[in-house]
Amino acid sequence: MKGILGRKLGMTQVFTEDGTLIPVTVVEACPNIVLQKKTVENDGYNAVQIGFEDIKEKRTTKANVGHAKKANTTAKRFAREVRDADFADLDLGAEVKVDIFAAGETVDVIGTSKGKGYNGTIVRNNAHQGPKTHGGSKNIRHIGSLATNGITSRQGKILKGTIMAGQEGGYRTTNQNLTVIKVDVENNYLLIKGNVPGPKRGLVMVRSAKCSKGNSEPVTLVDYTKEEE
């Protein structure tokens, strides 16, 4: 398993040499720092904790500062664990860069989805509207019947999982089986095909796909810098 933390900068599009347009998300992933290594003997499982983005000591806790000093580095704004990491042999304080991934590799991207506030079942759960004709129904956007589910032993009881109005978005979500289009080690960014969760500048974690459908062949992108030269 491989993983790196970064920020979603936004979306753009790139072209292959045969003229195919590919929509991509730009993920800036400056070198992550190995903060801690967990083992089966000490913690019950194998994992590597990585940190991303420096933060001033006065803006974080003393525990965070002391934890980072064990790895000879400054306090980090974000820290996450990668279980059974391929880079478990790295020492504390070592850097994890975007070159752990390659073009054509299949990855999962984890982030916090955009919060959309309080929404009804039509928006939140893709429910149908009620009848608008014949003047008899006023139940157009209402959730409808909840407890009359036809089960004799449970009449009057709302079953767990019943769709209702409530908070939409703002939760951890994972976009699976996305393809890495380009890895730029010099500028510390990844181009990932399609969309990833979260707003611009939102924190995301790119990791190896857990349910991978296989890697793709790398594509050759149009290089506009050659034309400028």
C-alpha cells in the first residue's frame, strides 16, 4: 500500500498526442515526512504515519510539536497513517514524494466532500416528487409515509436507514479506481483523471486502490513548452 497527502488545487484538462481530451484534477503533494512507524510488536499492526504541511508552533498543540521533534522535523498540520506501507523501511524524518506513484497507476482518493447544508429527500436521496395534479395531494416535496411499512410487528416504528431530510455533504468520502495521468516530481503534483472529493485547497489522501481493476497504459500528453521554445 502506498499513500501521500496533498491538497486539491482544482480541475483542468489535458490533451494526448492523438487529440483525446482528458479531464483531470490537480493535486499538489509536497514531500510528506515520516513521523512515526508502528509495528505489530508495539501497536498490534504495521503502519507508517506521514505528515503534511508545516504549521507554526504557536498554532498547534505541544503534543503535536513534541511528536514531530521525535522525527527531527517541524509540527505538521495534517497527519495520516498508511497501513502496510511499501515505504516502511524509511527512517523517521524521511521524505515521501509523488514519485511513489507512476502514470497509469490506479488509485483511490479520500477527502471531505463539499458541505451543502440542510436538504430534503429529493436533493439528498434522489427521491421522487408527489403527484401535482387533481388537486387532492399537497404532498409534492414531503418525505411521505415513514412508519406504516406494512410489517405487523413493527408498525409505528421508523426503520433504521429510512431516507430523510438532513445534512448533505461534509463527510469523508472516497473516489475509487481513478487513474494517475501524470506525475511531476519537480513541481510536486499529480494529475488524476476525473474528479476527487472536496473543495479547492481541500486536504486529500491519494493511496493505492484497494479494489483495483488493474493499471492502465500511460498516455503521452501534448508538451506545449516545446512549442514556446
